[in-house]
Amino acid sequence: MNQFPTPTSSAEPQIIAAKDAFDRLTFLGWRWGLTAITAGLAASFFLFGYALIYWRNADMDFMVIYNALVLNDGRPQLFFDHTAYITILSVKYWFRLLHGLGLLDAYSLSAIPSASNAPSFDGAMTGAVRAGRLLAWLIATGCVLIFAALVRLIVRDWRVALIATLAFAFSGGVAVHSRILRTELVAACPVIFALMILIAIGRRASVARPLGMAAAAALCMVGLENKVQ
């Protein structure tokens, strides 16, 4: 009985692996991805937040800005319903910096025209509120970049870290607090960063671990200082 051997192909078919979903979502890479996220935050801020009329978000904007103007006149802080001490101090020195650069005239309470002169008062308050909003956006952008650095320490795949940063940057909380001078962003982000630091150092045995724990504790105190009386 004759048996014929089965012919075999000498060339194996080449199987090209398709890119997974993470590759399609992070095609820009880590650095350009962060650049795109930062640019998106800036576009959102300047299109939908910066140019709003100054009394649009008067809830906290007025309280923080008024206290910064008062402190720049050498007077004590007023209105302790929300302490916001770090936020108020940051606005105070931000106004001084802009005034020193010649970019803001209304940096103190005495520099604000009388409310009886409506056009001058509106112009001065518009400049002060917009300067405060600009600082809020800078703080929010800084928080997003710090979050990106810490989440990359925690997860092994940079693509997952980039997607997590994107979700954090364009969440409702960051979107709101990048346009309004509220206390929550400066209060909450240090506590979140403290937890992320503890997670990161808990996975690595290092002589720097006590320093990481000390940094986490300090961040928690910073968050409490800005929110709790």
C-alpha cells in the first residue's frame, strides 16, 4: 500500500498582531500625551472660564479675592466661613507678582475704585477676578501633572497611567476648580497625593521610605489647613 507524504509548506504564514485598545488610545506617547492633556485644559479654561463676567461665580471668587486685596493692604483676613488660608495667601502673592510686572493695577483694596464709579469698578474687579481665575487654572494644571507623575510610579504600564491622567484632568471636579477660586482643590489634591505616595513607597523597600511617609503626612496637614478651621 503506497502512502503519499503530506506536503508541508516551508514558509510559515506571518501573523501580525493587531494593536490593542491601549495603543490606539495612547498613540501620542507619554510626553506628547501629557502635552495634549495640558493643552486641552488650557483650551477649556480660556474658552469657557476665563472671559466670563466677573460676578458669574461670586460664591467663592469674591471671598478669596477680597481677602487677598485686604491682606495686600496690610489688614487682617476677614470672613472665616471657609478658611482657605493657603488659597488666599497664594492669590495675595500672585496679585503682588502681577502688579510688580505691571500686569495688574487692582492688587489691593485701596487700589479698587469706588463702586459709585461703575465702569472703573467693573474694570478693576474684572482684572482681579480674571487674574485669580488664571491662578486657579495654573494650580489645577500643576495638580494634574503631579497626579500623572505619581500614577506612573504606581502602575507599570505608562499607557494606563496616561489614560488615568486623562480621566482625572477632564473630570468634573478639576474642570470646575480650574475656573473658580474654591478651597476644595488645594484641600483634596494633597490628600490624594499623600495616598498615592504611600501606595508607591509601600511597594518598594527603600531607605527613603520614612521620607515618603513624612511627605504624605505633611501633605495631609496642608489639605486640612486650607479647608478646616
